[in-house]
Amino acid sequence: MKTKSAVLAAAALFACNVQAANELKIGYLSTLSGPAGAIGVEIRDGFNLALKMAGGKLGGLPTEVVFADDTLNPETGKQLAERLIKRDRVNLMTGVVFSNVMLAAWPTIQAGNVFYIAPNSTPTRISGEGCNPRFVSASWPNEGYHEAAGHYAKSKGYKNAYLIAPNYPAGKDATSGFKRGFGGTISAEVYTKLNQLDYSAELAQIRAAKPAALYAFLPGGMGINFIKQFVAAGLSFEVPLVVPGFVSDQDIVRAVGEPMLGIFDTAHWSYDLDNDANRKFVAAFEKEYNRIPSVFAEQGYTTALLIDTAVRAVKGKIEDEKGFHKALMAAPARFKSPRGDWKFAHNGTPVQDYYLRVLAKDNQGRIVNKKIGTVMNDHVDFWAKECKMK
Amino acid sequence: MLLEQSLNSLQFGLMLFLLAAGLTLVFGIMDMINLAHGSLYMVGAYLMATFAEATGSFWIALPLALVATALVGAALEVSLLRKLYERDHLTQVLATFAVILIANEMVRIIWGNQSLMLNPPSGLTGPVQLPGGVQYASYRLAIIAVGVFVALLLYFLVTKTKVGMLVRAGASNREMAVAMGVNIRRLFTVVFALGAALCALAGAMLGPILAVQVGMGENILILAFVVIVIGGIGSIRGAFVGALLVGLVDTMGRALLPIAFAKMFSPQAASNLGPSISSILIYVLMAAVLFLRPQGLFPARG
């Protein structure tokens, strides 16, 4: 009996070894629980959709995705990254939602010599001076949305703006980006605890400050609660609210509903973008999950397509750092993303358009983000200039 | 703004009171440290979200959630906690900590990892105009009203009824109460179920403002313990005053300190300092009370 099981184990081990050469194993570290978990789920569903449409094979290789939930705890994220690399021996990693987790896990990912494709968080600290050939972003540089929102606020002629964001790296990237785009007076800059859910004290302060506009970067459950409480406090009649697309997409619309109508935001993608790849993506997503996709879902979807294209180009040889980096950088031109045409800047962040959107009802009465203009064309990450990589 | 912040602190304080009242009774009467009190709060909020979803009405769901959570509490008392009364506090802490972990995993299994969203009842989503031209969220006003009503009800229950008399007798001297022929086992179950119902009420009322999620009980449990230590263990009146004090310090600290710090430091440093100093303030308050009145403000035991 013992011998038999030992033989079986050896056979299983052998089978694994044989497969490893022509199989892709992706470590997917994400925040899938808690108030902010909905974002992780959106990205994952977009990623899984692309994987399913590719028949479970990315780059022509049978693909296994190992999921791990960091629960928005940077320390947990770091440990899980270690586990994915050392125990599960993944070939590449993706998935991280929040910048504090990203920055905590990044040294571990770097030490493990695997590529990381960002489906969301792309902190300035990694895309700027700290750029690395093993890090590319399929989403946006952290400041992109906020810089676009700043441009929009400036075009509206607001005299000053009040900024509120969570106290973590992406919150600071958000205010920095907005300030660059806006260029005007900042009446106050408030940072709340990450995952804070009750904003009564902050809302009273905003009312007292009477700003010309309020810019709120509060993603996930934070945004749901903030906007609900903002409306409940009657502030929506007093202060115009400007948000990045993260705070006004389907994950939040589903929870808040009607009070969202008429809110303007900025994003790199919109539900109604007029291209074939987008129509295909939206139809497939709605069929699969029975809900409207968000920017996050598009990011997950594009991440999977990017991996698919690059792995195919190097015929599965992703251990070759130079070759795979080159294939990744060239990949956006070789597939159609729902967001339209884009390319990489030399620091591995997308060069793409950012749109102005407004929340309105579509012809079926559902609340969707409608594109009404372009705020920035082929925008390059401001911090790319700090990146010494060629 | 001061009026608005005062209402905010009142609203927070009253919800803390609901939690602390149950905790202080259990601790004071049964001499039992129940860390799982926060789990009942979580279970109450989840049941509320489930019933609200199923019935489509906040006000129908509320009593259902209260009763269901009281039953869960009673079941917990009869099946497990009853065996712990004679044990020392360390055993109780360990056992009820285990209950927290079990409850969290059970909730994960039943409701999943994602936090649930609970909406306020349809009439209370907007603001109301207060005298003096201040706009305030009507739902938060409703929370204050419910909190005040429950506080009065509890006051009446504890001071004017027979059950209340037994509760007070149990809290001030348990052995004597038993010697006088009080059915302490039944009393304990009733008190525990009542505490659970108060938890559920707090969870249900706070659900629309916060989020219904796994682990929501642990954060607020610590504050509830601070409240009962400040107020005096076993004393409802102490829990009330303690909860309002903690609510006031927390909200005012969060509201006023960052403004004060903003004049001295960069916005980021000020936002870092503000909340941490305000949470320190709560513990400074507790330390000061313990130093001046080690039994708390309103000790139940003479």
C-alpha cells in the first residue's frame, strides 16, 4: 500500500514537472473581501472572462490561475506573494488592487524574479524612479485619472477645490495628480483612514469650508458610503462633486443608485466606447455575469489579453527577461483592447486617452457612464521622465 | 458645524451605548467577560441585511432581526457560556475569543466574503432642515431617536420593573440574590438574550451608515469595553454616560484636531496625527477615570 502511494506521488510529481514547461501558472493576488472587495471581484471577473474566451489558454498555453486574497492588509499581501512564488511556483503575477499592498508585495515579487502585470494599482513609486523591466501596467499610471479630473475641474472654472482621499500611497498620488491638472487653489486636503466608512465628521467640515468644488477619491465601499452620506447630508445641493471614474462606476452605482445621476468623472474607458473590441467585451461580460462592466472589469480583461499576446509572441519563453519585456512592450499594438488604441511609455505604463463621462440612463433605464468628451489625448505618465530604464 | 458635529457624536455615542449596555449587564451580573458580544453585533447586522433584502422593508426586518439575534444569543448562552460562569476570566476570554473566530468563519460560509450593503428606509435617505438652518441627515436623526428611546426604555425596565430589580440585585451582589431565591439561570439567559437584541439593534441601525462585513464587531467591541470601564461595570447609567463621553471625544477629536493641526503641519501629517491623537484621547479619558475613580463613574457594586 505504502509503495503504491509513493509510486503514485512520484508519478504525480513527474507529471507536474513535465507540464511545467508548457503550462502558464499565474499568481493572482487581489483584495476580494471586505468593503473594498467589490473592486477586486470586478477585475477578477474581467480577467476570467478573457481567459474563458481564450478557451482557458493564454498565449496558447494551458493556464492555471492561483488566487490569493490579501484582505487589504499589506503584510498579508507580502506573505501571500511569497507563498505564490515559492510554494506555488507561479510564472508571473498580477491582480493587486490597492497601492499599499502593491508596494508591500513588490520587493518580494522582484526578489522572486517573476514578471508583474498591473491590472489596477500602478504607484508612482514603482512607475517613476523605481521603474523595472519586470513591472508593466495594463491599467493606468496612478495619477492619470486624477490629472484628467483636475483638467476637467479647471475647465469648469471652479475657484478652488477641496480634496478628500484615503491616507495611503494612491491617495497621495490622487491629490498630487489632481493638483497638477487643476493648477488652482486647494481649499483643503483631507486624508481619511483607509477603509473608513463613516464620514460624518468630514462632511461637516466640508459644509463649513464651502468649497467651489469637492474632489473625492474614495474607491470601493468607501465611495459607496461617502456618496450615500454626502447625499443624505444634503451636501449634493451645495457643493459640486468631481470624482475619478473609480468612485462612480458600476460597483458603486449598483449600491447607491439614482443619487449618482449627473455626476461627472474621468476614466480611460467608457461603457459606450465606439469600437468593435469594446462592443464584444461589453456583450460578453453582460452575458456571463448579468451586470454591466466597470473600468475595473475592462482592466482585468485587457490584462489577460496583454499576457495572452506577449506569451504567444515569445512562444511561452517568459523566463527570458529581455525577450518577454520586449514582447510585453510591443503587445498593445497586436491586440484590440476595449479602451481603443494605446501603447506603453518606456516606464511600462499605458499612454492612452482619458475621457470625461457623465452618469445617465441608457435606453433600457439603467444607470451607465456615458462618454461626453476627451480630457487628455495620448497622456504620458508625468513620472515617466524619472525612469532611467530604456 | 459645531451643532452638526455634536449630533454626530450623540449618534455615535448612543449606538455605542446599545452595545455597552448589553456588555455591562453580562459582565456585571454574570461576572463573565464576553468577547463574543461583537459577534452578536455582526450577526445582528447580517440578519438585518438578509431580512431587509427578503422583505423589502427596513421596518419589518428590524424586529425580525432583533428577535432572531436574541434567539442566537440565548442559544449561545444555554449551550456554551453557561458552562463558563464558574471558570476564571482567562478561560472565558479564550472560549469567547474562539466564538469570535467561529462566528466570523460561519458568516463567511453563509454570506460570503463580500460586505453586504444595507440601505436606509426610503423615507430617510435625504437631509432635513434643523432649526437654525442646519441640514442634517434624517437617518442619523432617526438613529438618535431610536437610541434615546431605547435608553429610556432600559432605564424604565431596570428601575421600575421586577426583572429590573432582579438584574440590579444580581449586579450588586450575586450570592445574596441567589440566597434570596432568585432563579439566576433563567435571569442570565434573559439578560443575555436582551444584550444580544441590543447588539442587533446597534448593528441594524449602523448597517446603512457603515458596511455589513466580517470582523465589524471586533473594532467596536474594544470601544464598548472602554465605555463600560469608564461607566462602571454593571451600571446601565454608567454605560450611557460613558458611551456619550466616548462618542463626544471620538467625533470632536476627528473633527477639530485636524483643523488645529493643519495650521501647524502639512495636510498629510495633520491627517495622520488627527485621528491617532483622537483615538489616544479616548484611552487617556479611560486612564484618567480609572485613576480618579477606579470603580468607574457609576459603580454598580457598592
